[in-house]
Amino acid sequence: MEKPNIDELTGARADLLCYLVATVAASYALTQEWRVDHVVESCRIWLKRNLVTMNWLDRILTGQLALKIARRDLKGAGIAVRQSDVQVLFTGEMGLNHASTVVQKMMKLCREATGTAS
């Protein structure tokens, strides 16, 4: 069975973007470095876990957008990810913790960035 493209699943692009933003923000909170390799690997993990495909150029552009949002837009939206916040961003299975208010705020930014209705 062939995996569907990410755009065939409603809200999947915003969910992936939010996952990448949370990952890069968490990574920065822990290492004080903007780690592109974490974005690349997190994208692979999310796509595999959600059984969807995405072409390589979309992956690059989504990763760049995630870095931009994490570096510049989170602070402007009143979102600060500290070392103590990292664990609450994710579930035990390393999915997004949608119950977290920080993740909810990130998701709002990501929906706006992808043009997805809330």
C-alpha cells in the first residue's frame, strides 16, 4: 500500500510544522544551538510515524520555516521554551502533547504559517 502525500491529510502539514518547531525549540533550550540535524531527523521520524510522504523540497522548506518560527516568531507570540518546559511539549511516545498550552500556542502559529484553519 502506498503512503498518502502529506497534503492528502487535513491539518497534517501544520502538525508536522508544529512538531518541528517544538523539536527545534526544545533542542535549543537544552543545547543553546540551532541544530538543523535535529530538524531533519525529526521530520523523518514524524513522516514515518504518521505514514505519509513529502517530497524533498517541501521537507527542506518546512524545516527552514520551523527554524524561522522557533528563532523569531515564538518570542513575539509570548512563547518562551525553557529547559524546564521541554518535557511537557511531548508525550511519552515523543508525539506532540496537545494538552500543553505552549504546544497549543505553537500550533496556532503553525496553522497561520501554513494557511490552515484552526
